[in-house]
Amino acid sequence: MRIALAGTPQIAVPTLEWLLTSKHELVRVFTTSAKPSGRGGQIGKSDVALWCQENTVECIEIAKAEDFQRSLDDIDCVVVIAFGILLPQYVLDQPTHGFINLHFSELPRWRGAAPVQRAIEHGDTHLGMTVFALDAGMDTGPIYRRASFERNPQLRTSEALSFLAAEGVTLIQDSLADISAGVSPLMQSAAGVSVASKIGKDEALLDWSLSADVIHRKILAFYPNPIARTLFRGDLLKVTNAVLSTTCEEKLQPGELYISKSAVLVGTSDGLLEILTVIPQGKNEMKAADWARGARINPGEYIG
């Protein structure tokens, strides 16, 4: 089939790599328009746009749904991975076989923008992914293929997405084979629907009066964006990784710090959390132990 892909971040690249060497023809790629980023507000190309540049594949930047006009008439199917723009039905109907989406949850659970983040935050035992036919709703279309994997309780969102993106190539391959064979997708169940809303910076502010397990899952879920955060001596401190502590017998109040020779521990409502890596305000990511030595933390100091 003549295929186009619509995607923006790195997680779309494994599927692009496969399409380039598959029996299908990768005709062109769509990506969202570049936006200012970083401290200087510089406009950079998306990961997908950079991949297209390196592999000499036509790439069209899309700012709104209307930008797809005149670019779909020669396409059999569009594969969508983390594209970020809701498309109206008249656009979805243009390719011969419509649009299919690789979504990183087992639909209908975790429809929406942050499925992996919400699954980790809520302590789901499994992570999943679904290939479904896009319709005008929010992840409501009929399903071609699904897969489920036991969740490693130490994986952050970044690692989980990389794993699912690689595994998703097979799901896309099988779904395109289904389409070629005339297999019809199955309607989603109306039971078990949950919504994975986008995570804002305010939500990423840690509350140390919660349980250690809940705080730990938030730290894992919110990396790499927007990154869990707290305050130390009035400055922002981002917490990028942590583990539950089961060896230290110290009794700490929520938010109270305890510094050993090699570990930074913080109290919660029911136990201790060991902070592994942090990003202090105005600095790069570093080991928490290195940060603590530089900060010269006093006994009984708190974060939060």
C-alpha cells in the first residue's frame, strides 16, 4: 500500500524505520509545525522532521487539519503516532483506507493525551497499546489489534514509551496486513472507559504528605515531561528519579531530608523515598547525592 505517517516525537521513528524497508511504499510524512522551545525560544524541527531530512523522505508540516488538503489523494492509509491534532471526519475519509492510530494503552482504557503517564501514576499492573481506525472522537474508533505487557514498576514514562514504540512496529505491521486482507476492525467496548488528560506543571508539584508509593509513581510518570517538582530553600528542585527505601530505619516527617554517605532520603506519610537524580534550579541533572553535598543540607531540613 501507499502509506503516509503522521507523527512528531521520537516514538514514531521505529515505525518510520520499518516502513522505509517494508513492502509498503512510504510516500510522505506529516509532522506538527515547529514551535519555539528552550530558554532562547529557538524554533527547532521535530524528531520526525529530522528523520525525514536524514532519509530524504518528503515531510509536510501541519498546523491545522485543513493543511492536509491536496496531500492525501494518492495515499491508501495514514499511520498516526503521537500527532497531537484532532482531525475532522472529512480529512479522515480522504485516504482509501482512512487513518489508523497507534495508541499507547489498551483502549478503551486511557483515552487521551497521556495514556502511559496515567497508567504509571495510577499503578496499573500492565501497559498496553492499540491500533485502531481513527474517527472524529477522542480515541473512540474501532480496533484492529491490541497488546499488553506487564509493567516494570521502576520504568519511567520515557523508558516505557521507548519500549512500546519498538513493540508497536509489529502491531502496525499486522494491522496493515489486516487492512490489505479486508479484515474489519471491531467496535470498542463501552465499558472500562477512562480518560488520560494532559499533565500540567501544577499537577507535578509533589505533596510529601502522600504515601511513598503514590509519590514514587508520580515521579516515574511525570518524567520527562513536565517532571515532578518540589521546593528547597525557596528554589525549584525537579526530581527525575527515585526508589522506595526499605533498608533505612530512620523515622522522618513528610518532606524531611536525611542525608547518608551515599543516599538522599525524604519522609512521606508512611515511609521513606530515596531520591536518585534531581535538576536543581538553573542547573543540569545530577545525582541527588552530589546535589546534597553541594547544598550542605542541615539536619532536619525539609523540601516542599
